[in-house]
Amino acid sequence: MKIEYDPETDTLTITLRDARVKESDEVRPGVIADFGYDGGVVGFEILDASQHMEKPMTLEYAIAEPASVVREKAGKYGRSSTT
């Protein structure tokens, strides 16, 4: 995955995989989804990105634990997995 912000065009581009784009659709105003020849999503473009982000030049990356790990920890410590 690759994330690029272009301050000149105020565009945020999120590329999910390296594949040729067959078509692009504006799925919501200012949000363009790119689709590959296999029909799968290749990436997204967000126009006027600074209007939707607090700090477009900053990136926070987080990986969520799988649900099975969360349930296991909750059971181990006697907590409900929904809290």
C-alpha cells in the first residue's frame, strides 16, 4: 500500500496494489475509486484532501489485532470482548 499527498493539487492518493487501472468512478463527491481489469479496487483519490484531514502531511499507521486475539485476551482477563 502506498499513500501520497500532493499539496499542489490538494489530492490524497491511496494505492492498495500495483495493478493497471481499467476504470475510475466518483463514488462520492470528491472521492474517486480506481478499479483494475479484474474488477477489484486498486486505489482511491480524495480531492480537496485538506478539507477532510487535520494534517494532510502527517500519517498515522495502526494495525488492529484480529478479533480472535481480542476475544482470547478478554477471556483470559475475565472481561467481556465487547467492553
